[in-house]
Amino acid sequence: MDSDFGDQSYAIQDLYEAENDPEEKFKQDIMKLIKTNMDNLEAQLNEHCTKFQNFMISEFDSIQNAMNRWDVFNMGDNTEIVQALNSLFILYDTKNRSILKKLGELDSPIRSVDFNSVDEQLAISTDKSLNLFTDRDSENNFVKIANYSEKCSYMKFHPNLPNILGLAFGNGIVTLKDIETGENLISLEKHSAPITGINFTANQKTVITTGLDKKICIYDFVSGECVFCMNIHQSVTSSDISLDDICIAAGLDDRCISLYDIRDPLKPFMYTNAHNCPVNKVSFEKSPVFIEHLRVIDDLYEAENDPEEKFKQDIMKMIKTNMDNLQAQLNEHCTKFQNFMISEFDSIQNAMNRWDVFNMGDNTEIVQALN
């Protein structure tokens, strides 16, 4: 209680001194001005943050609604994008921002599309047929090259052989097809449920398939012989292989992603749980896994066998993440504070200029300052 009364007496004394000291009163006025401007700035910032949040929510809703209307979306390596809506096929030129081709009334809804490795041909798979769109300088046509008895569940071109196309069906069978000759090269029949991934190694030696039957299978590309097959704990909903043919990524029905070393695929070297729904698409960046990445993989193997080492790595990751977040917040606040101080000093300078008029100006200048 005594402390509270002491603080109040000091405040009263400060007010009394300010009334008898113009300079002290000026300082207090400046502090009030700064506080008022800071309060206004905070209110404006909160208002803009709320507006921006509402805007982003609205935009994401619009994007989601648009994406929900697309059955298939794919992009070539150059400037072409293909979009499929039910049985309508649209090919865009992203460089010239124009529609190159629009086709409709296919025999059934489009389920899968893929460009070949040179972006000259586009395979379009519906429930009942395989269609091929050719876009070369000398020709621009659209033809049906095969009909299905089974529903096609997945389709993918070979990354280096533009004429080789992998087709997967609802019964679990995978067919490698030469689209130039129309010949079915080999048939892969290890799966018992729809296929969710066909992946070719760049060295043209291996084919990897994944499916809803919880299997990951590796085949010889030439003979079609299955050289390895394993069952995992969850259905594989998507898959991809890295550019250097080392890592297999498997998106799972339980919302997780597993990474396998193709040279020793019995156990994943990384397992993440970062999603709240089944992983329907997983893809590597178009660059090889460098030595630094391999060292990380080795460290992960060691960490799995050493709980203490794993705990240390988790702690270091957490510290780094928090430091990065703190640095970003600090940079943001420093920028805001710098802009605020510049504005405040401008206001103070204007106030001081008006104060100087009362000390040195004539009556006309004083009247102008008051107005």
C-alpha cells in the first residue's frame, strides 16, 4: 500500500513540475503523441491482418472449388498444361497464355493424362479407352489407339523412352505398351488390387509398381520378371522414384510417407506423418540425391538403432526450427519498428517546427501554425 501511495505522489509531483516547466510539458505531449500513434498503428495493423486473413480464406475456398471440378491436371516440361474435366480435354500454352486444343465428348470420363519425355505426345486414358494426342511441327492430331475391357487405374510414360507407356488396370495387371507400334511388350501381374504407381528407372533396367493391395514390386524392365516384392502395413496410394534411381517414395493410406533405398528396400529409412488425409500424390524434385543427402540417410539409420542419438537429432531439429521462426519474427518486427520510428520522427520534427514558431516567429506565423 505504501508503495502505491508513493508512486501516486511521484506522479503528482511530475505533473506539477510539467505545468511549471514548458520543456517538460513538451516532452510529455510528445510521449502522448507517440503513444496515440502507436495505438492507432496497432489498431490499423490488426484491421489489415483480419482483412488479409479473410481474403486468403476466400481465395483458398475459390481455388479449392475450382480444383474440385478438375478430374485430372498435368504439366509438361516445357510450356503446356493439360486439364481434364469429365470427358472434356483442354491443352493450354502457358507461354502464350492461350488454349491450344479443346476436345470433348470422349467415350467416358478422363482418369489419367501424361506427357511423354519429349513433350510431343500426350496419352489420355478414360475408363474405356486409351487416346493419343500428337503435337509435332508436322502433325497435330488426336486418335484412339486402344479400347479397354478393364478400367484403367493409372498410366505413366517412361522418363527416357518417349514411345513406352505403362498402363495399369483395376484388376492389378500392368502392361508396358509401345505406342508407336501398338504392341504390348510385357505384362506384370503381381498385384491383386488397383495400381496406384508405375515408376521407371532412368537406366532402363527396372520397373517399380505400387498398389492398394499394400505391395511394392520391382521388375526387370526387359524380361518383366519380378525380382523383388514386399507387403507393407498400409495401402500405397501414390509413389515416385528419385532422378538418380536411389530412393522410392510411397504415399500411404494412413496419411504417412515412407522413403526406401532401392538397393535395400526391406525397411524405410524415413517415415513421416505430416498429413491429415491419404497421400494421393508424391513427387521428387528433378535433381539427384547428393552425397550430403546420403550422409543424412546414414545418420538416420544410426539414429534408428540408437535412441539417444535419435533424441539428440530431434532436439537439434526443434532448436533449428525455433531459431528460424524467431529470426523471421525478429526481421518482421525490426522492419515494422523501423518504419514506425521514421514516421514518429517525422511527426516529432513537425511538432518541433511548430514549437519554434512560438519562440521565434512573428504573430502572422503563430496564427498560421495554430491553424
